[in-house]
Amino acid sequence: MRKDLSDRTSADMSISDLISSSTVKIETFDKNGGTGTGFFFDFNPQTPETLDSLAIVTNWHVVEEVKNGQFTLTKKDQNGEPLNTEHLTIFLENFESHWIPHPDAEIDLCILPIKSIRHLIKEDFFYGSFDASLIPSQEEIDTLCAIEEIIMLGYPDALWDTYNNKPIVRKGITATNPRLPYCGYEEFLIDAASIPGSSGSPILIYNIGQYLDRNDNHYFVKYRIFLLGILYEGPQFTAEGIIEKVPIKKKKIVTTQIPINLGAAINSSKILDFIGLI
């Protein structure tokens, strides 16, 4: 999904179609089971046909201590176009062992190199992938506004378009200045509902037609897209409710987790730390 898409897709494939084909729903089972989001990243997009540099990125906590897991791919036809309603489910035993954790254990990221499981994928599949050209440079970050509109793709509460194998797209804004390290860490906050299942979701700046920079310069463009970060946490608060048990009137207190529509995201530049590990 490079800034110049002419060599990556057919003439009628829009950037939004590619973006919506960039993620996979990760399902894990057993006692540590749940749902997470992964997305494709190509560490060397000059040779996309080999798949040797293609990986799925997600949070380490999505796969940690998971014995069995799976994700779903979309088949493609002989012309390289997606067959949206035809899918491949890739089931992996010893799920955690297939993923490479970030070299810094404090960074909640990991990758699954596709070449390591290529023998398990029996048919060709369609994907849209991000790459280093979509990670903003420091110079580009310095032009960002303190408040930017963002979109996030993923599988909140395990919801997805099962028929077409497509994610749910959410829209919001940066809740903290993307130019500044939030609380001294290489991350930022977003104001968008960050529900369980969204862990690992790519967060994008996606402007169509026009945008402003931090100096209020007005730009007219076909589109502007940056892979800004990866969601890893959704802060929540708890609320106590009272359930009355009838007829003996015994009271029990229940605790409910309530999202506060904020999410914490790791800067996308941390993906580049995997170079040399794939």
C-alpha cells in the first residue's frame, strides 16, 4: 500500500479498498482465548510476489501464552483480484511460538513472518499491506497538527463482516499531540472507542482531497495517508451495580468495565525495529 499504488493494484482498486483488505481477525482459543486484530506489513515491498518480507503485526498480549489460534485470509483470482466471499482459515498449533516479539519487552508488539507458515497456505490470497513509506518520518511528524483526524480498522468485540472477511472501521481524533511522546513514551492517545478485539488495530491519518498542517497551510491532494500507530490498550473505569436477589433480598455487588472512548497507541516507527528479525 505504497503512496504510489500504480504497481500494487489494478486501476479500479481504490486506496480505501486496499486499506480494508489490510487486516486479519485473530482468534485464539483455550484459557487465554479471545479476539485481536492483525495487519499486513511488507518490510521489502520491492518483491511482493515472494511474500518473503511480508508479516502480520499485532500486540504481543494477543498471542502470549496462547496454544491454538487462527486467522482468516481472502482468496484471489487469477487476475490478482480479491474473491471477497471465498476465505482461507489458517489454524496454528503452538500459536505463540510462531510470533517474534519486539526486541524491547516493554513494547507490546510482535510479528508473524508469512514465509514461516507459507507451506500451510494452500491457495493464493489477497492483501493490502503497509510498508515503511507510510510510516511518517520525523520531518513529516513535525508538520502534523496537535489534533488530527484518524481512522482505526479492527474487530471490536469480535465484530466483522463475516461474509466478505472485512474489518470494522472506526473514526476519531488524536487525543494527545502526535508530535509529542505521551507521558514520555513513544506512544499517543486517540479519542475513539477502543473495545476489546481492537488490540493490534492500525491507526491511520487518512485525508481525502485536502488537509491543513500545523501552520495552517492548506493542501489539496488526492489523498494523504500515514500509518500513525498501533492500538494496544483501551483505558476503562469500573462501576458498581447492585443486583437484588428475590425473594430473600440478598444483595450482591457486581463490577462492570466501562470504556471511556480512549485508546493508547504505539508509534508506528517501532515496527521498523523488526528489520533484521524477519
